[in-house]
Amino acid sequence: MLSISIAALVCLGLVAIGMVLSLGGVLSVGGSQAHNIFTLALNLFGGAIMVRILVLHLNRQLVLTRDGIRIRGGKSASIQWSEVRSVLVEKAGPNGRHVRFVLADRSMISPVPVNVWTMRDREFDQKVLTIREWHAHFGSP
């Protein structure tokens, strides 16, 4: 089942609003033709950026394997379980949370799972528990 977050819906809504405003600007009586073309081009460009952000958001994955963690989409990464010292849940913004992997030589915030006001994840706590269980089973103590 495809689950679309609020952030994805916001992106789609902004793209739709941009397209409507672009058409309204082009079809309006006022303004020069150059201004209307510029407005349309600017909104199409903004829409393309929003669609790209949406695609990146929907393609982010965290895959747990016996060897470690693979993060796909956006900035991809692979982490061996032996590198992971701990799995932390940190505050993200006023009401959000995200996962931080503390590694031997650095730490990194995972792009998923995340639970913030724009991307509510009802399964966030269960996902964190699963990551911690895999770490306890396959990782270093």
C-alpha cells in the first residue's frame, strides 16, 4: 500500500497551485507577454523542483541486512553493523524525531524513519525498535 505523507501532499498541492497561478497569469488581461511567459516559466521550474523533491522523498529507504544498513535514495550510504555503536532517537524540530546512527568515527542522521509534523509516521517507534533489535543481534556490543 502506498503511503503518502503530508510533505508529499504539500509538494503536490504547491505544484498544482503554481500551475493554476501560472495559467491565471498567462490568461490575465494585464501584464506584458514577456511577463506572462516569465511567470509561466518560473512556475514550471518551481513545479519541476517540487516534483523532484517529492520523488526523492518517496524513494528513500532504509534496508536492514545481516551485514548492515543500506540507505537508498537521495544520499545513499552503507554502514556495517560492526561500525554502529548505538542507535539514538533525537528531537527534530518542535515536535519531531529522527534516528541518529552513532558510528565508530562519526555519526549520521538517517533520512528514514522520521517522524515530524510534515511526515507523520505512526510506525516510527516500531521501526526504531526493529533497527535496535537488528543492531543487538548483528552488531557489536
